[in-house]
Amino acid sequence: MATPSVLRGGRRRRRWPQRLALPVMLLALAAFAVIVTRDEPVPEQSAVAAAARPSVDEASVGGGGTPAVADGGAVHLAGGGTAPSSGRGTAAPPSPDRAPSPALDPYGPAPLAGGGTEPSPLAVRLGVGGDPVRQRFEHPPRAGLLFDLDAGRVLWRRAPTRVLAIASLTKLMTALLVAERLPRGARVPITRAALRYRGSGVGMFRLGRRVAVETMLHGLLLPSGNDAAIALAQRAAGGSMARFVGMMNRRARAMGLLCTRFSRPDGYEDAGNHSCAVDLAALARAVLRVPRLARIVRRRSAVLPAPVRGGRVYLYNHNPLLRARYRGTTGLKTGYTRAAGLCLVATARRRGVRLGVVLLHSPDPGRQAQRLLDRGWRVAR
């Protein structure tokens, strides 16, 4: 059948079939859309793409709020001073069972100014500047803090959020969990793992013997026994040291200790076992709130019953302030490994004022702690 035609101006023209009109129109619209898209990007799509790319400053803050800037190993807010996260930023809070981010450098600054502890009632007030104590050391510790144990006021600081190995200061968290999970009358079996300890130890236990938990806690906190730490951890976690380490890390996250991660209950191995001065100050305050532990850490020595030859063990505290009979000393714990150096968390009380000191990788923690405390008494009255 011939295509219909019409005569216009003396010329015969063919008429396009109506069924071809719609596809042609669609092709024309598609071509126009491509041209517009190339020339004018859609603002909403650009904003979404930008929001999906986290900036370096957001990653440093870790919970929203003001970007953080590293300064000499400590983390400070960009506007000056230090402060914790409000917890109301755009980033989702970490899951309680999530492992710490591998991007955290165990020997670098903490990812959040203030160490993340200030929302906790145990936190020191790191965000308040103008520390009243001015103390310079010829050979300073790598990190340190002098603070009021009751009010949480910071009196002196040096890189308080610098993340460092902490050696046997780890045992503060071990003691805290054991005291919560094991009653006074509990007995702790001596396991093969406990007898394979390395480093410092009570050293008098025999396989299969059951020792009073109070004796074991003294062995943990006074001579810093790694054998006591392993046996207590296994007893408190149903026989599994790995399960106990998981409990330690969950408690650290619950307390807001963002610098802190544990890999063993004794702190003997440095890899994966670290914290910072501000977190350790909060942990010290937590330990001293447990009367059972507070009584132990202030003792210079103890003689306790144990299933050993002679029926008693003689334990001596490593705390240099207690050994030097520094007046008012009430605790707390020492630590040492080659990577961590000499570490000390010390507490003292005079005339109703309680002060705490944290020193990490110090050349002489006993002497430096005394100098800081001596200055602290003058301004804390």
C-alpha cells in the first residue's frame, strides 16, 4: 500500500507515519537530559557525596564536636584546651563487642581529646585549663598527670592522652574485675598456665592447690605477681584467660577509656596492651572506691595464709612512695617492661585532701611523684 501524500506549493511531500512520532520525541528528550546533566551537576547529589567522605578532622574527633589537633603527643581541641566528646556527633558509637580500630597507633596520641573519660563520674576534668602546678623535670616522663582524687581537678599534666605501654598497671583492671566477681571466701586454683608465668611473681604456688582469693589479690597488687594475675583471671572467667581479657576490654569501653586496650591480665606483653595517663587516673579512682582493694594497695607488706611450706607467704609492696615512707601514701601500683619503662600510679592523703599521680615511662617515678605531690599540697589546700 502506498504511503499517503499531500501536495503543498506545487510539490508532493510524504507524511511521517504517526506511529514514529513518539519514539522520536523520547530520543530528543533523552539527548537534552544528557546535555543538561553534563553542564549542570545536581546540588543534592554533590552534597551527599561530600558527606559520605569523612574528613581527617572528623576521624580525629571520633565522636563529633570540635576537630582535634595533635600537639607534642597529647590531643587538644582546635580552639584550645581539651574536652571529651558529647556523644551526639554524626558518627555512630562503637559497638561494645567491636575490636578497637586498627588505625590507633599504640604509641601515638589518643584519637579523642580528653581521653573520652569526662562523661564518666570517675573522669578527671581534663577540659579545664590553667593547671596551678608548674613543675619541670630535666628528664621528664613521657606522660604524666597530677590530679585531685575527689574533685577530679587536674593540677599538672604532660601529654595526658599519649598512648603508651603500661606494663603491670594493667593489674588495676584485673583487680577491679576480680573483686566484683569473686567473693571474699572464694578459693583460686593454681593452674598450669599460672605456673608458666613470666616476669615477676609470688613464686611459691604449687599446681592444683587452692589459695584464698584475698591472698591472691595481695599477691597481684603488692609484689605484682603475674602468676596471681593468671590464676585470678582464669578463676573469674570460668577457666578462660581469653574470656577475661574480653571482659577487661568491655569494661574499659564502658568506662569511656578510649586510650585503653588490654591483651593480657598481667600486662607482661606490651603488644596490644596500652593506655594513657588520663584513663589510668579514672581507673585509679575506680579501684579506690572498692574498700576491699583500697585496704590492700596501701599496705607496705603483708603476711597471709597460703598452702605453702610454713603455711604463710610474705609479700612486699613495690610502691616507691610506701618504701620511702612518704607521709600519707595510700597506694597504688607500679609497672615495668622494657617498652613501658618505669610506670607508677600513686595516691596520697593529707589534711583531708587526696591527690593522685600518674607517671608513664619515667626515669625516676618515686622521686618525680614526690616532687609533684609536694607542690600539689600547696595549691590544693
